[in-house]
Amino acid sequence: MVPIKVRLSDFTSEKKYLNLQLRFFQFCEKHGDPHIELDQLKPNDFEIIYKEQTDYNEEEYHSIKFDEFVQNQIFLISHRALLQLNREVKKMDLVRKDELKRFVDKKLKTIENIRAKIIETSEILDSTHVDSLQTQIDILIENIDSIEFEKGIILDKRIRLNWRQADFLLLISLLRENGHIDLKTTITETGLAIDQVFAFKNSNTKTYQNYQGSAHKLEGIINGSIGIKKPVNRLKKIFTDDFFENI
């Protein structure tokens, strides 16, 4: 196959579509050349002869029409775009739901703008391509604007602790009260950070759940309204000499 990845943006203007045709045409063994230029759009059914290496390191020649190549590539657009979006999110290190929502809203707006531009340039595209592009856009929007997309990103970013909820909150409280966490970092800020980053293991369901309302619980531990006898005993069993020998 011709090694060109087609994107939605390739169909948003005549100039970009011409560039896509050029990239395709440059692989033609008869007429293509890395330095060639196209001055105007070619018919969508123009054909090239391209070369492929077989598994036995032999050369094979195949012919393919531009519209056939484009149609095959369009079916891959939504999959590639979703993979790229996940990579973007991970690089940005988004963990808060409001941050993710802003990211999603921005991407949805961008995709709708692309749809509008594709419709504007539809006279230079095959009608089948326009329909296929619309389908890919619908798939993208449906996946991005979904709970599954949100969960898949947020859960990947959380640190999952094999501890009960109360045990970790007690540890944080002890670190704070013994001066190991700067008191300028308020309990509210500390609790919010825990809610955004950590998940605890539910001892009944054996599943991981996100921390919620940690600031209120930290306040209860510190002012004595929440009992800590059992969490203290569990922490004492964890932080023995054996624990530090594993370093």
C-alpha cells in the first residue's frame, strides 16, 4: 500500500486536497518524482503504478486509483484520530474532569469546523468520499463525547493504592501534622489533590474507587471526629523494619 496517512484536514480546502494528490502522485514509478509539483487538481480516478517490497525482499509493482486509495484511507481516520487524542491527553497530564471537559469541548468544536470546511469543498470530492468522511466525523464525535472516553483517560492517570481509603488519609494527616507537608498547603488543597490523583481499593468489592471528599475526611481525622484506631493499627503493621528492607 502507498505509505501515506490521510487526515480529515486533507479535505478542508482545495490547496490541501491538491497536496494530498501530489503526495500520492509522487509515489508513481512512471511519472512521480520527489521534486514534482501539481499546478491543478487531477481527476479523482487518476492511477499510479507504485512499488512494494515483499517479505522476501523482492520488488512488486501494483496499480491503484487515487479515489480507491482515498476511500480505503478514510476508513482509518477515526481510529487514528482517537489514538492521537489519547496521546495528547497523556502528554498534557490531564486528571481533573473540568480540564478534560475543556479539552473535549475544544476538540469537538474543531471537528465540527472541519466538517463545515469539508462540506464547503465537497464539489471537488467524490460524493462517496464526502459520505464516508461524514461517517468518520460522527464516529469521532460519538467516541470523544462519551463517558467511556472520559473514564479511559482519567482512570489511566490515577495512582491505584492497595490500601483502604482511611489508611492513606491518615498517613497524609500524620505527614502534615508532623511537619512533612508544608502547612501553607491547606487541607482543602491537599484533599483536592488526593481526589484528583489517587484511587483506593474497596475492601468489600475488591475494586478501585476514586477518592472523593478527602478534604472533609482529613478535617475529621485531624479534629478527632473520625476514629483512627483501626487505620493506625494497619499502618503500624505496614511500616515495620521489613518494609524498609525492600528498598
